[in-house]
Amino acid sequence: MKPAKTRIRQTAAARTFAAAFAVVVATALTLIACTSNTGANQVAVERAQATAEAAVIDRNNAIAERDDAVARAEIAEASTNRLKTIQDRGTLVCATGNDTPGFYFLDEEGNTIGFDVDLCRAVAAAVLGNADAIDYRFIDLSARGPALQSGEIDLLNMTTTWTSTRDINWGNFAPVMFYDGQGFMTTKSLGIESATELDNAAVCVTAGTTSELNLADFSRQHNLNIQPTVFEQDDTTVSAYHAGQCDAITTDRSIFTAYIEEFDNPDEHLVLPDIISEEPLTPLVPHGDDAWFDIVKIVMAGIIYAEAYGVDSDNVDAMADSENIKVKRLLGAEGDFGQEVIGLDKSFMVDVIKQVGNYGEIYERNLGSEGIGLPREGRNDLWLNGGQIYAPPLR
Amino acid sequence: MQSILNPGGIPFWRNVVFIQWAIQIVSAVVVIAIVSGFIVNVATEIHDRAIPFGFSFLDESAQIPIGESLIDHESSDSYLFGFAVAALNTVKASVFGVILATLLGIVIGVSRLSRNWILSRLALVYIETFRNIPLLIQLLFWFLIVLELPNVREGYIYFDAVYLNNSGLYLPWVSPMGGFWPWAILSFVGIVGAVYAFKYLAKREIETGQPSYPIIAGFAIFFVLTIVGLIIFSPLEIVIPERQEGPFGRLQGGARLTGSFFALLLGLVVYTSAFIAEIVRAGIQSVSRGQTEAARSLGLNTNAGLRYVIFPQAMRVIIPPLISQYLNLTKNSSLAAAIGYPDLVSVTSTMVQIAPAISLIGMVMVTYLAMSLFYSAVGNIYNRLTKYAGVG
């Protein structure tokens, strides 16, 4: 046992030393942090320069200069190349749902099918040559924005209304693939004929949708005391309505057709004539990759023009020999409309049409006579027939 | 030869003081590195991906609907107000849930130890069933049962005043009138008086052995003052639910327990009470059997033994895990969105559509943290008051 004095001195010395050690460690760490920060900044500056250069150089020139392997690697590194990521991964990450018949749901065998699902399948067929190479992410409607913002998904097809706020905050919207409008469904026994009679009614609605916001606007606009009941998932919303907890349910009008089909008492329900909003349903991609955004737009245009030109999954092979120049260009038999520059096969539309079909086939299979029985008239017809389904020309 | 690296001849790496300091510093560095890593990552991603962030949106009109609220809410109110309304809904579910789950949990926990075989087996079945089924499933189960009730126009009516249907339970309620505050003060005096009378009489009963009826006396003081106040001030008006005009026949006035809130409360209470029952059982069993026998040999009957000897000692074991059950219940109430109760998570997931998600989720986290810390603080204060004097 040492004398107490020694121990005290020893402790004091150790404490001094420990303090000195702490200062040294802290300084060292700060230095490391600063230098690595500078390093990161330099890399960031270099990347920004590389991106700017890559953008300035014409795409064709970029391809011509590809013989320099190092430069190519740098360009790939410098830009967020989602197409390359998808092709390396071998699957397209598509966010959708599984609880809305017609648009996205599971069939008896557990396959994900629907109008929105087929649009994902078309993109997968275009970029991977295989419509089934999809990694589905089933999310809640209210999770759509954060899912896109995180950049984890390649494509979101989930009855999403194109709005300005979403365009700014969520991602880029491709062409409108379905024109809808919000309405109300109620039970016939209540005897009401217009949505403006919904004063003091309880209305079921799903969270995180434009329907929810439009409902608030509508009740304020018309001075109606509507009690909203908000559920997280569509199927709970429908159950609550069907059980009579709510007097009416509100969502996009086309979806009611699908709901009614599932009810055991379809004749007792009535879709009110009022359309309280504009709901252009649109596929969308995350912000930040213009080339990927272009690809999705081209695929959507491709399936629309395939219908306009009369190319479908049955006659696609024969149509390659068509006399029609536009058909030949669409199928990659002659000329081009930019598909190779953007990184797709020249004949990618053959894969898309063969595996998924043209717009009309997709519509009929899911929403039309073979699906939930929604007549295709008015706005969702091709522009040729007086509708609004239209896309930028492919050339 | 002594040096700063080698005080007292011991190598510095074997010096206790040095080792302790070094461990502290290394841990601090690791913690700071991880936390700052997260912050830097979020900041970088917000910048790179242009994710909206900020709090300036809070003053703007939210234009979202909220189905039920403790305070009046309109869709044109601000985000901040909507957030507060939703937070209050969560607090409401939490407070009611905590009170009811505690009462039910104590009853089941004590039944579990009952010498009545059927009662203790029933309690066991209850505990093992509800503790082992995921809460979300239970919530949906209760909600579907609520939906099975007839709708608001065809539901059950009792005494022309109580309505039960799948939109909820509607009860007559009271609304304050002119003389409310004088009456409230008188009732408060009644409560204080009742507590003091109870304490005094209970002490007397223990010390002298004379039956003094402390519970009856306490309630009597409270009720006499309250009822006298009711007669003098006529402070309350009874409001009976009434049907609204029009085809929907919804009810207004009185108190309403909505179907969603009812299902949520039922789910939370049943689930949490199963855990609380086990905590209560463990607490009671932690008190040595000798204590029960000692109480008995002093002439205390079973109830008195439990109340004066067993519970005061069991409480010290029960309180800490009980508080964490309260925290669980509060956090579990966030599953409410699934069954249509507009709690904090449900409402903010609507707001996220138009407002910055990261800011809102951050606010939600802070709000839950604040609620949890509040429960913890209350629990810790109680714990400090009841621990053995001179120990720990």
C-alpha cells in the first residue's frame, strides 16, 4: 500500500495526462473530419464539373467518346444512371398497391394484375425485355411521396393524380394514362340524388389521397357539415362504407365500378352524378434522372401509338412487314425515334406489345369488358375517336 | 524514475483513472460519430434530392379534414392547429387507455392468484390469449365487430337517450352553465375534504381497532358537497343526443364514443391489461409469503392484508415495468390509423401529401417522446416517494 500522498499525486498526474490525451484525440479527430470534408468537397466539385460536362456534350458525342474506358467510368459515376442500375439489377422496382380491382390487385393465383401494374410491366419489357422482371413494392397511398423522394423506387403507378404540389415535391409525371374525376357513392335507400345533399352525412375516405383533400374543399365550398372518417387502407374504407358506418364513400369515380362488383348487394348502391375534381391518373418517376423520365414517357407514348396504328399483341410480328412507315418506325424495323440514343433496343416496342399489349388491350383487360366493366367512352378514348388519350409523336 | 506517462511506476495503460477516462472518451467519440453520421446523411440527401424541408408551412391553412376532435376544428385551420388536434386525440386515447388498462390489469392480476380455480384459470387464458396476438390484428378484430352493429338509423336505442350503433355509442352528457365554477370549486373542496377524512379515519381504525368506515365517510363528504352544489348553483345542463334533420339520421349532442375510438380503446386496454396483469402478479408474488402470514397473525383479514401489507411492498416492484407498459400503450395508439381514428400518425400521414415529410415525422417523434417522458417523470416521482427510506 502506497502512502496516501503518493496516490493523490499519481491520480492527479494521470488526470492531467488523460486531459492532455483527450485534447490530442479531439484535435486529431477535428483535423481528420476537416480534411475528409475538404476531400468530399473536392470530389463533389469534380463530380459537378463532370456532370456539367456530360450534359454539355451532345449525347451522340458522348457515345463516340466511349472508347476511353476511364472517361466512360467517370461519366457513369458522375450521373445517376437509373437505366444502367436497373439493367445491372435485372429488375424494375415498381411501387403499386394490391387492393383496388381494375388498377392493382391480386388474382386467384396471387399474381399482381391491373391497369397500373400493366404500365409497370410495359416499362420492364422495354428496358429489360421481360415484363415479369419486376420487384413490386406494395405501399400505402400515403407513403407514395416519401417512397419517391427516397429514390428507392424506379416507377410509381398507383392511381396517382397529377397535381402541381406533387410534381414539385414527389417526382416527374409521365403522360396521363387515365382521366378520372372524384365522385361519391351512396346507398339508394337514402334517397339522395346529388352530393350537395350530403349535409350532416358521414363520408368514408382513404388517407393520403387527393380525395381526402377534395372532400374538405367540397364541404367547405358548399357549406356542408360532412363528417369525414379517414382510413389508412382502401379495403378498410370500403368495409366501413359497406357496413353502413358511413353514409357515403368518396374516391375516383371509376373505382366505384370495381367496388360495386365486389359487393353482395350491388343493386343497392348508387354513384352520384357530381364530379367534384379533376383526377388525371399518371405514372411517375423520381426527380433527378432526365434520361429515365424520357424512357418512361417514350414507353407510354409507344403503347398509345401502337393502339392508334392497330398494332396489338396478336399481329405485332406480322406488322413489322407493314407498308405503313409509322408502324415500321414504331417497331424498330426502319428509322428510329431516339430509342437507341436513350439506351433501349431499337425494337423494344415489339417486346412491350408482345408481352403486355397496346393501350386498348391493357384497358380492356383490366378496366373494360374483360375487367371491371368500365365502358371506354369519352375522355379515355384515343384522340382519333374524340377522346383525350394522346402522346407526343414518336419520331 | 517517474514521468507523466509513468506516474508512481505503474504503466499508464494500467492506471485505473486513465482507463476510465479513455473509455469515456472513446464512447463519446463513437456516439458523436454515429449521431453526426445520421445528421450529415439526412442533410446531404435533403440537399441532393431536393427533398422539401422546413417549418414555415405550420402557419398555413392545412385544408385537411379531421373526423373527430376534442376542440373544434375546421379544414381551413393551420397545420399547427391540426397537429395539436391530432396530438390531443392521441393523448385522449392514451389517458383513457392507461386508466382502464391499469384497473382491468389489477383485477386480472389478482384473479390470477386467486384460490378459486376457475377464476385463476380464466385469468390465465385471458392473459395468454391477448398477450400473444399482435395488437394490429386485435384492433381490426374489434373494429370489424363494431362494424357488425346496425347502422346509425337502425341501431339500438335505450330510454330514448342512449344510442348504440356502428358509428359509436351516444350518451347523454352535461354541458356547463352559469354556476359551473362555484360548483366546481365546491366539489374540489369536497374531494380534498374526503381525502383528509379518509386518511384520518383509516389511521384511527388501524391504531384503535375501532371500525371507522373511512371509505364510506370519504364518499359521503364528497357527494354531499357536490349534490348540495348542484342544488344551489344548478351548474349543469343535461344534453341528450338527438337525430339531425335529413336523410342520414346522424346524432348530435351529448357524448359520443365513435366506433373507431371504441375499437381502439378496447384493443389497447385488453392488450395492455394482459401485460399489466402479469406485472401485478409478479409484484405480489415478489413479496415474501411470510408477510402474508404475519399480516394474518396480526388479525388482518385477506383484503386488509393485501391493502396494508402486500400492496405497499409490491408497488415498488410493479411501478417501473408498469410505466413502460404506459409508454407502450401510448406508442401503440399510433396503430389507430388502420381503423379510422384520427390520431397523430393518421393526421400527419395526410399532411405529408402537401407538407414536408421529414419535418412532420420529426415533430411526431418529438411529440411521442414528450408524452413518454411525461409518464416516466410521473412514474419516477411516485417511485421515489414509495421506495424504502434509507435504501438506494
